[in-house]
Amino acid sequence: MARALRRGARAPVNCRLFAAGFRPMFLAAMVAAVLLVPVWAAVFVYGASLANPWPPTLWHGHEMVFGFLGAAVAGFLLTAVPNWTGRPGIAGFPLAILASLWLAARAAIATAGWWPPAAVAAVDVSYFVLLAALIAPPLLRSGNRNAPLPAVVLLLAVCDAVFHWSLAHHDAVTAMRAIRAAIDIILVLATLIGGRIVPAFTAGALRGSGVSLRTLRGIDGVAIASMVAVLIVDLPAIDARVAGVVAGLAAAAQFLRLAQWRTLHVLGKPIVWILHLGYAWIGVGLALKCAALLGGYAAAAFWLHALTVGALATLVVGVMSRAALGHTGRTLDLDGRTIVAYFLLMLAGLTRVFGLGVLPVAYPTVILIAAFLWTTAFTLLVWVYAPILWSARVDAGPAA
């Protein structure tokens, strides 16, 4: 048994891809990350064409948010809801339908020029509607404190619908605003959930070390409320200075919250520090947004990528790698390839956000470097975790 639990132990050849929500959806997110970014780099740098008539920037933003992050959000929620409620998770046929709908949406969008826009929108939006419908019953029946989360998923569906409606009406500004609203919604989720799991996993890693987490009274509520405020002020076309001030206040709240969690004491534990790094990027991205909106600083121009490539993608990778190991009966000892992927993703974020001001190369080259780092990182993750996600557990635990 001990040998079976070691990192990399071989599981029986028994496909379990639809045994639990994290399996197909985390795999989908990783594969999407590998495929979407190189295509975007080819389109942006070399002018490659798509079978999609959308403006390329909007295609890229939509697929990274509603495709890549949409799959990751589903993987997390479908895994967390059974833990929160004590009820069986979604598996088998319903899960296969959800995963198939996500895949159908990606195919429809990739070939959107071949189909009526309403049909593409219907397939794409229905994925989030079905996800909300799957997680709502156990949360509502149990009276769990996370019962509002299906409504949050439906807000993502609304953003997605607004995006498609805007494209149909040739309104690129509103379409981009829908993407940014979806990013803000996912950042609120990251603040809410991250504020639970990051300190919990950190406390577990520090157990017995004599180091304890700090407690700043009220900062958790302030951090969450400030992110909701960021979402609210980003929705209407208001003065950018207001959005900048709110972003600055939210950044301060996020940094204060992170200061409680003893980051320096977990630097030797990659499976924990990756979550700290992702959460730190939230504060960095918000601070850059403040600097860009209030001062117009060129160095802060790519604040949106600090929040997406830096914060959300890093948090997704940290959660995916931990869940894939823990929920398949493996020890939380990372493969060396995973640690390399962590560093490559960190470099991809730094390059995408600060590369233009630091590297002696043109902007298209910055895009290519960041895309290479990102794609290599996720290729390593697929290499490590695809066999884990589609294989049976390596212990005698629940059939997930």
C-alpha cells in the first residue's frame, strides 16, 4: 500500500474520467491552455486566420475566460460541493453531458463562421446554465452557506450571453466589458474561496513548526467586499478615476489579507506557495490597475493580464495539481515536472505583464516568449496529470 501511494505510482488501467467532476473539467482546462495560447500567438504575431469571424482579441479573451477558466471553475465547484454538503458528487452521464457541452461550445466557437450566431451562443451559454443546475440541488437541500454559488455561475452565463449579443450587434466595447465583468466575478470567487483554502492549507503545512497564522480582525470581509466593489464599478461606463481608486483600496485589502498567511514560511513547500503566489498576483494586478487608471503609467498597462495570467491561472494550477493528487489517493508530493511548470507559469506572467518594459525586444516577441513559457508549463502539467485524471485511485478510498 505504501508503495502504491508514492508519487507517480501506477493506477490500474481503468478509465475513471467521469467518476468525479474534477477529472474531465481540470483535464479540459489544461488541454485548452495548451491549445488556445499558441493559436492566439500565431494569430497576433503572424496573422494566422481562424474559422471564426470575431475580432481576434475578443475571441482570445472569450476563450481564455469562458473556455479555460470556465472549465476550471466547474472542476473546482463539482469537487467542492460534495465536500461542503456531504452528498455524492456529480458523476457518470450528467458529468459526461456537461463535459461534452463544454467541448461542443469550443468547437462551435472555433468554427463560428459556419453556424448561425444564435446557435453558437445557445451552446456556449447553456454550459454555464447546466453547471448551475447541477450544483444547485445539493447546496440548497443542505442549506449550505455556499448556496449562492449557483447564482454566481448564472451571472457568468449572463456575461457570456451579453458577449454574444454584443457581437451580433457589432458592439465590441460591450463585448469586452462582458469579458471583464466575468473576470471580476471569477476574482470575487477566488477571493472568497482562496481566503478559505490558502490559510487552511498553509496552517496544515506549518503544523508542528511553532509558526501560526496572524489574524487581522475584519480584513477578510473587507477584502471580499472590496472585490465586489471592483465588479460593481467596472460594470457601468463611469469615470475611470473611480475604478482606479476602488482598485487601489482593493489591492491594499488583498495585500493585508495575504500578510496574515506567513508566506515566507512555506517557500519550501511548492504545493502551498503556488497558492500564495496566485493570491499575491490579485493584489499586484489591482495595484497596477490603480496605477494605470489614475496615473496612466505605461508599466501598468497590462494589469488585466496580471489578474488573469498571474492570479487566476496560477490559482487554477495550484488547485488542480493539489486536487488531482489528493482526490485520487496520492500523497501531496509534487513531481519535478510540476514544480518546473510552476516556475514557467510564473515567468509567463512576469513576461506578459512587465516584459515590454524590461526586455529589449518588440511587443510581438514578448507575446511569443510569454506564449512559449505558458504552453510549456501546461504541456508539462498535461503530461503529469492526464494519466492521473483518467485512471482509478491508487488506494482503497471512494471511487472518485
